[in-house]
Amino acid sequence: MDRHLDILKVFAEIRDPGEMETFCREIFSPRELNDLALRWQLLKELHEGCSQRQIAARHRISLCKITRGSKLLKKESSFTKKILDAYYGGKD
């Protein structure tokens, strides 16, 4: 994790969405950005209650790509779930 700490600090300090977009487009390839955006979309759809099979069919991807996110959101201590709840509301 130490290797990642430097770049994570840089991300944490960028407050302007436009600057963050510019920075990300400069340091990530288009494919890396698309992969990241897809990962977030899968997490949002799982959070909304969509089934893994529905998501896989919609995005034409394997269930394996979705399983990690599904397990993550089932963990009671999931920080990602906390973020999704804050931005998109809980399913309660």
C-alpha cells in the first residue's frame, strides 16, 4: 500500500471536478478510464439491487467481473457501500 499512498494523497487533495477530470485523462489511458467507469457503474447497479446476471447481460461481461463488487457490498464494514449509500441512498 505504501507505493500507492503518494498518488492517493494527490487524488485526495484535488477538490475541483474539472481538475480531477483533466488529471485523470492525463495520467490514465482511455481504456483505464473506461474500466474504472465500468467498475463504478457495476457497483452502482449492484447497490440498486440489480442481479449479477442482469448486469452481466446488460454490459455483455462475465459474472466474474461482477462477483468482486457483489462480495464487497455484502461486507458490513464496506467503505464502498458507505459511499454508495451517501451518494445514492441506502436500500432500506
